[in-house]
Amino acid sequence: MHDATLQELGWDDGWASELDQLDDDNLVAGRIAAQHRGEYVLWTAGGELRAELPGRIRYDAGVSGVLPAVGDWVAARVRALEGRATIHSVLPRRTSIARKEVLRGSQAQVLAANVDTAFLLNGLDADYSIRRLERYLVLAWESGAQPVVVLTKTDLHADVADKVLDVERVAIGVPVHPVSNVTGEGLESVREHLAPATSSVVLGSSGVGKSTLINRIAGEEVMRTSDVAADGTGRHTTTHRELIRLPDGALVIDTPGLRELQLWDGDSSAAFADIEALAADCRFSDCAHVHEPGCAVLGAVDDGTLELDRLRSWRKLQRELASIAARADRRLQSERKRRWKQHTRSIRKAKW
């Protein structure tokens, strides 16, 4: 249960205006705190409720793709005697962290909505990967949230400063904070990005220490972890996305570990600002940076200014994003065609 006001959960005049536009005094505002097998935990001014979706929203999601996600603000009808609610609509999102659904590749999976900050965790152990971090940065920049890189397990690495420099080369303009869940070193720098009524999400692969980091920042166990491993990280127990209110009033969404991160949509320019800047000096405006004469990007690779692996990573992401855009176009056209056929059949039936 929560004991916060809507304002302490992030509600403001902008959200209130969105609710007023629905022009229905029977609707109340609520924030999605968790989802469990088709029903939602909804935080409202009157307390915590269980909420479900009407068939209309599920049907409309076939085209819009908008189903409630953790962090969303929604308008709901409350059934006070039952202690339940029905979600009427999802208020427009300000930010949205979305990846391609692993099992249903033609749909987006929203990991978190309406977050101000996205903490991107990468452990300084055998799971460390610059290339994976690049994908997380594309995801975060596209969402509209401010990315912050957190390098965990610093107590397991001898030269942390060297790793920080490596990350700063790809996380251009992004804060990078090395931390240890064992010693507590670096936690204060992470806390500086948290403020009462602001929202953030913690993203990273399984075992990177997301829940443990939240607990250390909170100063108490707000997220359950299993027995602590040798590196001070609680073994993976998070099975669903959940909104947590920390003792200082900041809101954090914990997420399960991502085995793979397939992008759903996006523009890689912010995450690859170095390549974008170099491309401005290419001889041809449509340079693909493969074998064109006068290519400033290839020139930077030749003189060692740009790593070849980073250019290869950029190329791979460009192909992936182009494929995603084409597939989304086809899916939307197919869904519109299906709905038009249904509409035509209903008109014919009405005539008869």
C-alpha cells in the first residue's frame, strides 16, 4: 500500500489538464505501480486498488500499441465497494522506454513510462559490454528520459578509471558513475539524480545488481533479493516491473534483467554523436560510411580517432532500425486493412 498524495507520485497541472479534457467527473487519476497477469496495481488519491482493462482498450491496442505500463498515469472508474477499478484510458506519455517484444517481434513492449531518468547498469565483471551499452543508450535517448550510466561491481576490477574512460568515449554527454554495492562507494553520486516526486527506471542485464543498488540507495530493503553473492549483489529475483517509492520521496521502477535488448524504434544520432559530427564533413551528404571517397568517418577510423568496432556497431544498428521501421509500416497497414474489412462487413450487415 502507498500513503502518498498524487503530487508526491509525480502528478502535476499538466496531467490534471489531460484528465480534464476527458470531460468525465466519474474518472479518477491513478498511476500504474505494477502489473500481474493482466491486472494492474493502481495508486490513486484514495489508496491502492486492483484494476483491469475493458475489452475496448485491448482491441484499440492492436493499432495504437498503447496498453498501460508501469509508470503510466491513467483515468479509471473506481468501484469503491469492491476496492477495484476499471481503466478508462491511458493519459499521453511524456517518456516511454520501449523495446521490441521478444516473443512477438512485431509489437513493442513498454518497460517503463513517464520516467525522468534512465539508469543504465553495466557490471565490471565478465558480463561487461560496451556494445550492449550502446544499445541501451539508443533506447534511453529515444525515450526522452535522461540516461545515466552506472558501472557496478567496481570492487571486482583493478582499473576502474580506465573503464570509466572507455565508457565516456561512447556515452557522450552522459554522466558515468562507478559504484560498489559492497563498499557503498559511488552511491552518493547516484543519489544526486534522485529527487522527491521524480521518476526513474533501472535497466540492465540479469545479475548486474539493480535491486541491490535500489536497496543501498534507499538505506533499507525495499526490493527483495536472494542470498548475497560474493560480489555483494543479491542474486536475481525480480520477475516483474514495479514502481517503488523510496524513503526520500523519489520514485524508481525496478525491472527484470534483460537477456536481450532488441530495439523497437529510434534514432541513433544522440547515442552516436561522435559519428554524426564526423559525418558532417563527408564529401557526400548521403554518405553511408562504407567505401565512399572523401568519407570523414572512414578517415577517422584510418587515423585512429574512431574505433572500427564502434563504426561496425553503428552500421548494425542502422540496419536494425531500418528493418524495424519497414516492419512497423507493414504491420500498421495490415491492421488498418483488417479493420477496414470489418467495418465494411458491418455496414453490409446493417443494410440487410
